Amino acid sequence: MENGTVYDTLLRAYELLSKDEWKDRFSQIPDKTFYLLQSCIRSVTPPPRLTVSEWADKNRILPDTSPEPGQWRTDRTLYLKAIMDACSDPHIRRVVMMFCVQVGKSEVLNNVAGYFIDQDPSPMMMIQPSEGKAMDYSKERIAPMINDCPTLQAKIKAPKGRDSGNTIMSKEFPGGRLALVGAESPKGLASRPVRIVLADELDRFPLSAGTEGAPLALAEKRTSNFWNKLIFISSTPTNKGKSAIESEYEQSTKEQWCVPCPSCGELQPFEWGRLIFDSVEMACRKCGALHSEFEWKSKPGKWIAQAKHPTTRGFHLNAMASPWLSWDELIAEFRDANEKGPEVLKTFINTRLAETWEEKGESLDEDVLDARRHYYNCDVPAEVLMITAGVDVQEDRLELEVVGWGYGAESWGIQYVVIPGDPHKAAVWESLDEYLQTVYRCADGRILPISCTCVDSGYATTDVYSFCRKRFARYIFAIKGQGGPGLPEVGPYRRQGKNKNVAVFPVGTDSSKDTFSSRLKIEAEGGGFCHWPRESELSTGELRGYGADYFKGLMAEKRVERRVQGRIYHTWVKRSSHARNEALDCRVYASAALRILNPKWEEIGKSRNDRAQEQTRMNRRKRRRTISSGVSV
């Protein structure tokens, strides 16, 4: 433990001996002896004690890619000062940031890492949700910070030689090392003792690192030998009841950034519910006075704790406090998200307001499904802009759903097909290939093909790979369903197969079913709303396939609660062992195909309107030519 008296004495001696006039006072001492004394004092004197914010103001240089490149200024974002300084407070062992995006959260992480590299060298570990994210963060954040800060450059060698100690995933410096690891890697999390743990985007961590347990818990065990350890955790929240950062925040001082009312002086946080959209003003929660964004932000703020905790400080902040986002922009973004449906609105709630999203409903309801059925009076409604398909593979058949999509992922069931046959035989795949080449006529005359297809590779994997590999150019992809919380609906593809020549996309089935369930709760037609036809046939005479068995398949699973490592999460399970869930899986796979395409609806809609207008003009010209030739029409 640092001895304050000895520290201050050494620091004072170093400062005095560094001044030229003191050499005159010791004129009787030979020069060599004096300089030797000066050098000895310098070698044992610690650097001046700084807080993290003081260190950042003095040393951090933001790169050109930053919104405000150049010298770091804590006074630009005063709400970050207390958070940074808590990390250099010897009494604090845990700091929690439940923050929105674009308010400087990542820069706090960087400043804390830089501070301990330069001022208080220690073994550190920075955890990102995945190894890929850790590599990206190292390249895009850590490396530029080191290159732009002379004090860090002096501590960490350039990544030239094999023994430089500076690699993408490890930065060595005198007195310590910064290791960057992915939360899915038990080996990286349990590799060696560390004093400082920096966990970024906690809610995106998997529940378990392999089979070893919760990633953060594994990392914390590495700090048990250090009396002065620090656990720094930051994240935007996710779903209510299973958000890890929300749980961490609830077990802290629960501090909110509060600003005084320009009228009555009452300190209060920025709250979305008190924002008046039309006038772009926030109402005071005490006196009710309305004031503009500039008036609220021009007053100095402070963190106010809602609870007491001796060693853990927690902070919550939403985007209304951001100096880079105006309230006008946030209102426009909210309105757009509200129109596009629950998935986009959830993203706004999580990333802009830093609040958890509360899911509606725990299971699919037959009455809800029946209310989605109506007569199309056409094969494909005019609102459909794109068509995808999902294929489920069983031991004696393939099941296929064709789904039409419009603005905001509004969906229309088009056709559900069962192709009997052994998937190990070529005939069944030839039939599937024929179906996937079908084109559908829209009510406005457009002809739409199937733009993308996802085929489940859980059964007859080799046959699925062979079929999809040859049709990659037609956007027919193999997928691999992955159960478990926190997984994205669709992840980046990986090369699989014997020769690694098949693109296979991982699909988070629980996340996808959560999304589908939330869409079924939407009551008004528009973004996310699901339609199914009442017609039993297409105009070609082919059956649509949306009978009672199909809707039983959609309701074959229910959402249940599980608890792992003290954290609550939800998963989907069959209602009974004999329930057939292929219809639900096919809809999930068709939705995954849409995710892969990631369409820009506005551009597609504009293109459709342009074609429709051109077709109208052509019809008019044709009519004029016909009339002028004297032919009756």
C-alpha cells in the first residue's frame, strides 16, 4: 500500500533537486555526487498522482476519425469526469456504466486503460463480446490511442519484431500487460492473474464461455489476489429481466446525471417521458416549466446517487445528454423507429435511452393468428417488395415457406409446401430447386422471384451443403440454427464442409422466435405486422398450404424462463414432445433470409414506383397509337 508521507517526501525532494538554484546550496558537494543523488531520487520517485480525467486531459489525443479530433477535453463531456475518476479512487472496486451510444462510453474505457498503462502499471484484461470484436477494438481503438499518445508510445514498443510484446491481442508495457479477449473464450478468460478487468458491452456476452461458466465471473476470479483490484463494466441494456448490465446497475449507487431546472433550480435527470415533441422542450418535474435543449444543457450538472454502496458506483445516462445528438434528431429517430415496428423501436429504447425493453407476451395465440388472415384477392399483394423462403429438412421430407415482405418487415405468407422424399436422394432436391425458381405475380403486375433462401443444415448436412454450394450465386444459403440467449438473429457466415467451400450462416433461433412473437402482438397493419391468406389456392391452382396443421405448427412452442449462473434468460421449447414445429422453423429461416439481404426499403419502393410510372406512360403511348390507327379499344 502506498505510504503518503514517504511519497510526498520523495516527490518534494525530486522537485527541489530538479531546480538549478539548489545546486548552489550544495556547492560543497562534487558535481558527480550531486547528479548521482538527483538520479537516485528520480529513480525511486513515483510519477505525480493524477486522476484518470487529469491524465486524459494531459495526455490523450483523439484520432482524426473521432467526431472531435485533437486534445482530449473532459469539460466537453463533464458527465464522464466522475466515472473516470471513480476508476482511480482507491476505495472503489467496481464501476458500472449503463449508457446509451454516442456519449463517449468507449473513450472512458480507453482513458482508463491508458491511465493504468502509464500511471499505475498493472496486469489488465479487456473483454469484448467475441474474439472478433476484441480484434476489431484493438485495431480501431487501442492501436490509434497508443500511436497518438507519446506517453503510451514510450511504454509500448512498436509492433515490428516478434518479441516486441505488442500484438493485436496483447500489449505489454513495463509493469504489466493489456490482454484483449473474447467473452466466448474460456482459455483467454482464465489464462493468468489480472488486477484490472474492463468488460465492454456486457449484455452481448454469451451466458457461458464454452462450458466454463459466465465470462465475467471467470475473469473476476483472476483478480482475487489483488487487494486493489478494479472491475469496470459498460454496456447498453437489452431485455428487461435478463439484462446483465441492469442487474449490475441495480446493485450499485444507481447514479443519474441531473441538471437544474432553469426556472426553479430543481435537479433532475433528462427523461424522455417529459420531452414535448412539438415544441422540442422538456418539462420540469417540479414546477412544470418548459425549457429548450440549450437552456437545460447550459446549466452545470452533477451525478446524484439513488442508493448507497461502499465500493461500487453505477451510472446511467441516455442520449438526451449527448453534445453530438440534438433532441430534434432523437425525436425524428424515435418516430421513424415507431413506424418501422418493435424491432427498430427496441433498438432505439436500448441504444438511445439506455433502458431495457420489456417483451410483450410469452406464447403464440391462436386467435391472434386467425386475426392475421384475410383475402388477398391476388397471388401476391401489391405492398410486397421482396420474397424470401425458408426450408426445413426432415428425414422423409422438406418443408418450405415462401414469404413476401414490405416496408418495415411487414410480412405476407404466400405459400407453404411439403416436398416428400428422402433428403439423401437427388429427386427431393430437384423438386426443391424447381420450386425455388418459381416467380410470383403481384397485384400491380410486377413479377417477383424468390430473392434469398435459407436451408437448415441440421439434418442431411452433406446433402444440404452440396445443394447450396452450387447455388450460392442464386442466394440459396445453408444455415445452422443455434439455441441460446444473446445470439444475433443472423451472424456472419463461415466456410464449412470438407473443403471449406460452403457458406453457412448461424441463425439465433431463440432471438428470431422472440422477434416473431413480438410481431404477432402488433395490432395495426404496418411495420412488422404479419398477414396470412384465406384463399386456399394460388391462381395457378397450386395449394397455398395454410391449413389448420400449419397454424398448429406455428403454435408448437412456448417461451419459458431459465436461470443460469444467477442470470435469468428465456428460451423456446416444444409444448409437448410430439408437437411439430416445422412451420415455425420455416418462418424463422425465411426471416433469416431477409436479414441476410438487409434490404433498403425506401430504395426498393422508389424503384417499384418508378417502374409503375413508366409502365403507365407506356400504356398511355400504346393507347394513343392504337386510337390514331383507327382500331377500336
